[in-house]
Amino acid sequence: MIEGFRPRADRTIPSRAPRLICAAALAAALSACAVGPEYRRPATPQADRYTETALPAQTVDSPGPGGLAQRFSAGEDIPADWWKLFRSEALDGLIRDALARSPNIAAAQAALRQAGEIYQSERGGQSLPRVDGQLGAQRQKINGIPFGQPDFASALNLYNASVNVSYRFDLFGGTRRELEKLQASVDYQGFQLRAAYLALSANLVTSAVQEASLRAQIEATERIAADQASQLDVLRRQFDAGGAARTDVLSQQTQLAQTEASLAPLRQSLAQTRHRLAALSGRLPGEGGLPAFHLDMFTLPDSLPVSVPSELARRRPDILASEALLRQASAQVGVAAAALYPQLTLSAGYGSQAGSGSQLLTPAAAVWNFGAGLAQPLFHGGELRSRKRAAEAAYEQAEAQYRETVLSAFQNVADALRALDNDAAGLRAQTQAWSSARDTLELARKQYGLGAIGYLSLLDAQRQYQQTTIALAQARAARYADTAALFQALGGGWRQDETEKTAAPPQQENTR
């Protein structure tokens, strides 16, 4: 009860209700405005194409596996499970298992739940009234000296029960800006989760393709080494019969040793790739259970969905996450601006106090209070205005970082599109080089057998065939890897319902 105020017996709380209702209505009307900038989504980049010069309607083709032409289908959506376009059941099973087991995905999911709970806690604590109940009992001794009665002393019991209500009106939108900032944080974590899904699936695809490429290179190198070993046996027999020079035998031995030596780094790279696949899929390197990937397990997608440039900023999770940070910075400006204005708080309480528990519920024991408080910052040494200027600078920083993210995204797409076009042309040229090297080697062997060329010419033909065989396996793998890179650069699979679900505020479960 307010000190010095004694209500009359006929004065009751309901008699104050009209005035309290008017005050609440006035405060609600004042709270309809919110200081600070109203966030506006950045305009989408207006561009007709991703690259400086227009791409062809489709890439060139080449004979052999992985050599079909790929068609660029502008304006088409990428499926959510885009890796299925490679038509590999082993790859699909690995990715689905990895998405369920990955600790990185689990961490991103937990971060999203944490942001949602923080939003809910602030939403309930700041925008709704607070109601607290209190029940207490104590025994205390009163000394009469402060009242001018030194001989008076008394011990008594005191029981109390009360319900207190307080509410801070959001007159200038500081609370709403704070909730807007927290909602942006929820959105940011949601887009980070989407980015984690995309990065994991893309890394798994490229690692599987890398494994397949290494296996192809190892198998080709082992075949070449076996062929060189057979050729060495022939030379040794010819040398024993006097039909070949010692230098020819030594040269072939050197060539075979060099081929076998090139297997060690390839096998090491294969082991590292397998270890990376295990870690990406949430397994220990020695756990096993991973499929062995070969290039013939993949089918090159003949149609490549390519979203139009104006939609890229609405599909890439890193751009959407950067935009969420921009919205968060905008809301923080409003929070800092609202701190410069008055804050109105209303409070009320009703309960009872008595000297015994049996009297606690009697009308005479009733106590109540209500009050209003208005706080206006007067002098803070420039702290509040400096915070507002700092928030404005942070917004400018977030805006610049958003533009940088958009530029990097467009660069990624342009690089991937050009890579696919050049990969197709490179595979055609590499296939022709391999075919020529193979024919040259066969011809050189015949000519050497007839004595028409020296052994150095045969060695050179062998060396060219080995190099073109390895390069052909790498060129085939590059088309698969860069196709996956394009899907990643475009933001992966995208559906409107997923974006709306990510951006929606979490559901409130309780009010405590």
C-alpha cells in the first residue's frame, strides 16, 4: 500500500477501473508507432544472364561414357533431392543416411531450436503482462526505540498472500523492434540449417565423384603398369637372345617403375577421400559401411535446371541468411532509438496480510496497490545516442556484406556454368587425344617389332598413352563434379513451403 494513503471504507478497486481502462487504451494508441527504420527487402539484382556472353543452348557431346550433351533449361526449379539426377542408388542412400547422422546438421537444428526458444521467452516476457503469486509467513520482533518507546518490544507473526501484475507499455516500439530482431535471428538459423543441408549433400556428391575418378585413374594406371611389365618381359627375352640392347631393357624398367610409383599418391588420395566421406556421413574412418563409387555408377544429367538471375537472391541460403542479418541490424537501430524515449510501466497487486493464518482470508486483512511509472532518460553522457549511431553503422556494414554475398553468389553460378561448357569441350578434346595416343601406341609397337623405329619412340608413345588415359578419367569426373557445383551454386533444391516454414515464428507452448 502506498505510504501515507489510506482508502476509505467505501473506496474499492473497481471504482478505479474506468480510469485504468482509459490509461491502458491511451498507452495502446501511443504504442501503435515504432521508432527506427521500417525494414524493406533489398531489390533483386536485375540481370539478363549470369555470364558476360550468352551460353549455348547445350554443351557439345563426345563419344564414350559421360560424353552426352547437357541442355541448360532456364527458369526451371531444381528438385529438392537434386542428387537423384545422377541416378545412383548408392549415392542417394549415402546422402539420406548422412543427413540423418551428421553432427553438423544436428548442431544447426539445435541452434535453430535455441533461437526459437529465445524468441518465445522474450515475446512472453516483454509483450505480455507479468503475473506473480506470493505466499509467505514470518515471525519478527519489533523494537520501540525508533518510535520513541524504548521500553516497548513485541514479537509477532506475519502472514501474507498476494498476486502482483505489472506491464510495460511499448510506447515507441522498442519491444517490437527487439522481437523483430529475434525473429530475424530465428530466420538466420533456419537458413543456416538449409545451407548445412546443401553443403553436406554437395560435398558428398563431389567426394563420391572424386573417389570414382581416383579409382578410374588407379585402374588405368594398373593396366598400363601390367602392359609395361609384359613389354619388359619381351625385351628381356629379346636381350637374352641378342635381339635387344641393354639400354632398351633399362629404359623399360625405368618406365615401369615410374608408373608404379605414381600409384602410391593416387591410393593415398583415395584413402583420404574415403575418410572424408566417412566423416561427412557421420561415421568413423574405420567403421566401414560406405559403398565403393565408380564412374559408371553415375549418369550425367542431360537437362540442367537453371533459375533466372532475378530469383537467385531468393533461393541461395547464404544470401537469405545474410538478408536475415540485415533485417536484424535494421531492428537494432529501432531498439537503440526507442531507448531515447520515455517508458511507461503499470503495476497492481492484491492480497492480504494478517497476524495469524486464520485471519488471512478475512476482509479486514485485504491489501492492494496500483501505480504507474514513467521513466525518461535525461543525461547519460551521450551513451544512448552513441549506441544508436553504432547501430546505424552496423546496419550499413550488414548492407555491404549482403551485397558482397550476392556478388559472390553470382560469381559462383557464372563460374559453374562456364566450367560445364568448357568441361564438355575439354572432354571431347581429351577423348580425341586418348584415341590418337592409343592408335599411336599400337602402331609404334608394330613398327618397333619390325625394326622401323627405335625404342625411345615406343617409350614416348607409351608415355603419351598413359598421360591421356589419366587425363580422360579426370575429364569425365570433372563433368559430374561441376554439375554438382552448379546445383550448389544455384542454392540446391528449393520449395516455397520450406522457406515459409523456416521464416515462420515458433509456436508458443506455454506462458510461463
